[in-house]
Amino acid sequence: MTSHKVFFAKNQKKLLSTHNSTEIIDHIYDFYENTLLFMYKSLISINFLC
């Protein structure tokens, strides 16, 4: 169990180092875009309720 966790952590580090920084930024951008979109939609629905 513990060896599996260590293996996973090592692979995680390897993945992060090989990943392009632009790819990571794209993921972050997508996340924020989805969050903002959700917030925007919920604000619209709140305005309709009021």
C-alpha cells in the first residue's frame, strides 16, 4: 500500500516536470472559465427569482 503511494508520488512529480507550463495554464484557465460561467448562470437565475 505504502509503496504504491510512493510510486504514485514519483510519477506525479515526473508528470508535472514533463508537462508544458502552457498546458497547466490551460487547465487552470478552463477551471476558472467553468467556475465563472457557473457563477454567471447562478446570478442570472437569482435575478429572475427576485
